[in-house]
Amino acid sequence: LLGNLVSRDGKATALLVRYSRDSTPGLRRSIYHQAMDTIRTTQTPHQEVFVAGMSAIETCLSDSIIRDLQRLLPAVYAVVMLCLWLSFRRRLGVVLPLLTVIVSTLWTMGLMALLKVPLNTLTSSLPILLTAVGTAYTIHILFYFLHRVARTADREEALVQAVSQVGSAVAMAGLTTVGGFAALVVSDVVPIRHLGLFAAFGTWVALITSVTLIPAILKLSMNWLRLPTAPSDETGGGKRLDRFLRWYVRSMIRYRRFAYAICLLLTIGFLAGGLLIYPESDYITQFKKSSYIYKSDQMINQHFNGSSVLDIIVDVGDPGGMKDPDVLKRVDSLQRFVESLPHVGGSISIADYIKRMNQALHADDPEYLRIPDTREMVAQCLLLYSMSGDESDLEEAINDDYSMGCISVALRSGSTRYAGRMIQKIEEFNEEHTQLPIGMTAAMVIGKVTDELTIRGQIESIIASTIVVFGLVALILRSFVGGLFAILPLLLCIIINFGILGWGGIPLQTGTAIVASIALGIGIDYAIHFLNMSRIQAREKEGIEKAQEATGATAGRAIIYN
């Protein structure tokens, strides 16, 4: 009882809730909320009630996702609207990009609801992710339209030039972003696969909206829109940014060897940091330390054996095989070893019941707190238990025909990194000493497998994304070198991303692992727009430096706004 139902200092007690095998997430969620409602109405100032465990964490995560969306999405829209206003200083520059985002988000979330794909910690980020992606295409078309309309009296012709010259780059950027996100389908982790598929769909919707709906709205409202009639109509901030970008491009061309050296040093430094990355996930660390669920987990771990559970399944295969004294002694030996490992609060198995019954049959003599030497004595212990207790108590420790047993290990840590080391030690000990046919399962074991699949899937998706994006850019630009120009800055971005994780001691989790793929999908837009505008300006300007300066003042400004 100590450590499981009663704390070792006698100041706390625990209620252990076991769900049936056919329980659903909805049922577990309902039970948790009912328990919390009861606690709120019955708790007194002299006692505290804490609720922890995997089902509690799952419910709190689900509730947090909904709360975060309700709180963060309006905040994100407000920030985007402010940035758009500061960039364009026109209501048109705020309304049209935001309209693209709204259409893209509604279609994507609607499709998820139609296909009954649930929200999780990854897919809940889709509205915010699509806000970043969806504004990009409209910003470039709108910016170049305003740029051309200030230099020609024919507004309709300015719109045609904007869509024909920048629209192709927008289409290229959109297709490569869709391809980059779609490459996430190679992952074996379902949430990552869902994120990639629906991010690709949302990006496609944003692209179609930008090249169809937005030009149509501009055409219909062209006669009553207040548009710049000359380059001098630009705001003072726009002129200063123009001058800065022209100076910046001239400096980069003049000191290009210095820029190459900086990029090389960054690559070496962050590659070294990337080697320090380690995979680890612990669901409880996704909550703030001040949250109720985090405090509950800490209290359970402090006063009881632990809030996490590792189940070691012993499958001897033969009916009645778990009644063999030799098997039971080896189970007991494995238990003792597991209990000696760090962060293990305790364990229980059929061997504990047999040992206690054997002691009871011998007048509670402490010397008989051990496994009997014969099968007959083991059978007598089980008979005694069936007469004095409820046989259903053994359901968690043994199956009906005694061919399989379970060692339930209570842990004070849910870290998958620790789980990996512990599982390895258990397997090594079992192979050398107990030699039992075992398998292990628990939330942290699943998390460990997920970590491994995430890393493998991330490597595969980055390789696939890079190949897809490079191939599309090279094909669209009809230039192998153009594909390299587009992909090189993105590879540097990915290296810096993983380098920051490594040097910062930030573990690689499902959420942090996909940042590189998202950066690849979003970042390719900037390279494509810059390269496309460079080609346009090269035909209009004399000399590479002037063409690049003009590119910086046009595509560069749109990229900064984006």
C-alpha cells in the first residue's frame, strides 16, 4: 500500500482510476472534467486534491489547444494587420492579404472537420502557419501592382503587368511551398503527416486565391480606389527603406567575399551545434510550471511512487507457465533490478502477491516473504488469495490462463530520453541474468518510438523537400544554377535552426523537428521572388549592380514586408 495508495509519510492518500480497454478519449475527457468539477465543489482550505496521469495530461493538452487558438489567433491577426498597415499605409494593403488568409484557413480547417481529422499540438498551428504563408502571395502581387500603377497612367495595364510578371513567381513559389509541405507525408508520425498534407492544401488555396480572387477584386474596385499616381506618392518610410536596400545590395556586391566568409563561419559554427542535438519528449514539460496539471504531477511524484507507468509484459506462452516457481523467481529478480534504477518509485507483479500469500501461510514469518519452491505451494497461495480476496485484483498482474504476467513499474519521470536508457539496461540485465520473454509498453515507450520515427522522418522529409524544391525551381527557371541559388540560403537556414537547438540545449521533439521543413516551405518564396525580379530587372537595367539594386528596392521591399 505504501507508495501506491498511501504516501510514506502518511499525509496523503491516492485513488487509482483504471479505464476499461474499450474506453474512448471522449469518455476519459468526460471523467476528468467530472472529477475536476467535484474537486472544486468539495475541496476545503485544509486539504488539497491533485489529479495526474496520462489521461489527465491528454485532456489538459486538448483543452489548452482550444484555449490557445481562441487567444492566439486574434492576436496573430492583430499583429499581421498592424504590420501590413505599417508596410503599405493603405487599407487595401491590409484587407486583401488578410482576405487570402481567411479563405485559406476556412477551407483548410473545414476540410479537416469534413475528414474528421482531430486537432493536436501540430495541426493546431495550421491557422497561424497559413497566416504567415497566405499573406505572402498577395503581398507580392499587390506591392508590384502599386509599384507599376505609380509609374503608368493605365491602372488596368499596371494590374496586367503585376499579374503577368510577378504572378509567375507567385505561382512558382506557391508550387514549391506546396511540394515542400507535401514532402512531410514520408514521415511515419501521423500528426506530422497530417500537418504536411493540410499545410500543402492551405497553401494551394492561398495561391489560387492570390492569382484569381485578388486580381478580380482589384479590377472591380479600380475606379474608386485611391492609388499612388507617381513614385513621389510613396511614404517617407518607403523611400528610406528603398535607399537602405539599394545601399545594402551595393555593399553585399562590393564586399561579397566578406559575406561568403560570414556564411561559411555560420555554417561551421551551427553545424557543430547541430551535432549536440538529442531527442527527448516529456508531455508534462509542455505545460507551464505554474499550471495545475504540472503541480499535480510534481506532487504525485514527491509523495507517491510516481505518475508514469512502465509495463513489462512477461509472455511464457504456456497456460499456467506463470505458476512456475523458477519463472516467478526470475520475475522477482528482474523487479528488484528495475527498482534499483534512478527515477523508479516502485513496482508490483504477481510475484509480490505470491510472496505475501506464502508469508501469510507461514504465520507471517518474515523468512517466508519469498517465492515458494514448488508449484503446489504456489497453487495454495493463489487458492488462499481467491478465498480471502477478490480475484479481479490480479487482472492487472496476470491473464486468465496464467500464460502472461505484467510487472507494473511506477516512474517519477516521463522523459523518453531516460526511458531509452532504462529500457536498454532492463534488456541487458534480462539477457544476461533472468532470460525472460519480455516486452515493454507505456506512454513513454511510445514516445521513445515516436522520437525515433520523428528524427528518421525529419531527415527523410528534409531530403525529400530539398530535392522536390530544387527540382521544381530548376525546372521552372530552366536553370540548374538557379535551383542552387534558391536552395543554398535555405540549407543555411536549416543548419542555423538545428544549430540553435543544439547550442541552446533544446531537445528535438515533434514540434521543434518540423521547424526546418516549415522554414524550407516558407523560405523558398523569398528566393524565388528575388531571382524572378532579378531576371526582369536584368532585361531593363544596364549592368548587374544596377539590376540588383532595383531588385532589392522592389522584390526586396516586398520580402521585408512579408
